[in-house]
Amino acid sequence: MSVEVVHWNPRRPLYRGRLTRFGPRLNNFGDVLGPVIVKEMLKKAGVNRRGNDSSRRLLAVGSIMHFASEGDAVWGTGVNGKKLAAELPGGLDVRAVRGPLTRRILEAKGIAVPAVFGDPGLLVGQLWSRDQLAARQPQRRFSIVPNFHDYPLVPSTAQTIDPTGKLWEVIGKIAASDFVVGSSLHGIIIAESLGIPARLVVSGTEPLFKYRDYYEGTGRAAFMPAKSVDEALALKGEPLPDWDPTPLQNAFPYDLWSTKALV
């Protein structure tokens, strides 16, 4: 077996009841980023991503720490603000976490955590160029990227990006933007990875915890979320991350895979 990159991507219920039927997967772009980033990290390092007959699992990208099982490796994952009291297994192999809030929670549960912070989504700008990502998209003065729970509550405009759209189309629209606002954490993260100013808009459905975790992990404890899109546009972007990607890159668990070069 090869290494499983754990990520959250449930099927949407077509209708509920005694015989609930499910349709296509949600495909929220921030939640499906993990496997894509891991694949590109392995490709650029010339590591055989077919694995080394390992049954290990890797948690990378997203607030999915509550999905961890004993022996899992963790690289850049965060604790979900809705599940702060979730039980976590012992024996986690933590290489990096999203931010210091996640670190404190894990350490309080007796789990060793290095002081290596950063969501791997911040490496998008290292792995792909902005021009490459935006190549098929018209230039956008600004884009609104809501969290997928907030998306039905946001007026549909030409500037609004559906976070459950096709992954590379969503990323391409972000890359083609001069400014990004919204409650999608990974909308903010990908914009900032590409050097694009961004401003968080307070979510109507998500706790502030995961956003604080990200901002504090990138040296910006004094971040200021906007209460609305209009306020975000007036405030302009937060200062870009005061963050060195090298520790997160160096913490990538290449040892879970074979070191044979790709053929």
C-alpha cells in the first residue's frame, strides 16, 4: 500500500430520510489541496510517490486533526475550532502544524509538537508560478472567496468565487486577482502565497480559531478581520506573512515514501 493523504471530501446528500441517497463529493477546494500539494512536493524532489509498501497515513492541509489515528504523520494540519475537545490518539508523528494554537492544544494532550508552523497551502506560490496559475483567467480587480458554508449566504456577483468549483479554476481566479477578500481560509492563504493582498471577512458559520491559528503561525497576531466585504475592500490587505517557508519545506515527511527517483 502507498501512503494515504488524509483529507475531508464527503458526498453531498441528495435528500435525507430513512433511505438517504448521496450525490457527488463536495470538493471544497481548500479541503482537496492536501493531496495535490503532497504530490507536487514529491514530484519536485524526484521521490517515487507510489510509496514504499507503507500503510502510513499523512494529514496535510485543513482543520482535520480530529481525523488522526495512532501512528499518523502530521504536516501543517490544524485543529478544528468546532472540535477543540476532540480526543486525539497518542503516537502521532507531528512534523509541523498550522499554528501555535494547534500546537498548544496538542501539547496539552501530551503530544510532542515541534515549533514549525504554516499551512502547506502557503507553498502554492513556491510550487507553481502566479502567471502559470492565472494563464487562462481574465484579470480580476478583486475576488470574494467565501467559506463553503457561507457561500449560500453571499450575494452572487461576478467577483464571487464558488469554493466548490473546479480546483484549478478556483486557484486560477485567485491568482488573477489584484485583491482577495472573504471567509475562506484557503482563499486567503493561496492569495498570500502568491503575494496578493488579502483581508479576512468574519465568517457567519466558522469559529475564529482556525483563522487565528493561521495568522499567529505567520507572525501576525494583530490581524484584523473585516465585518463585511465592503469593509474589507476599504481596509485593503493585511501585511503579507512574516514567515520563512524553509522550516515547513524541510519538515516534509519524505521518509514515508520510497527515495527512488520517478521514472
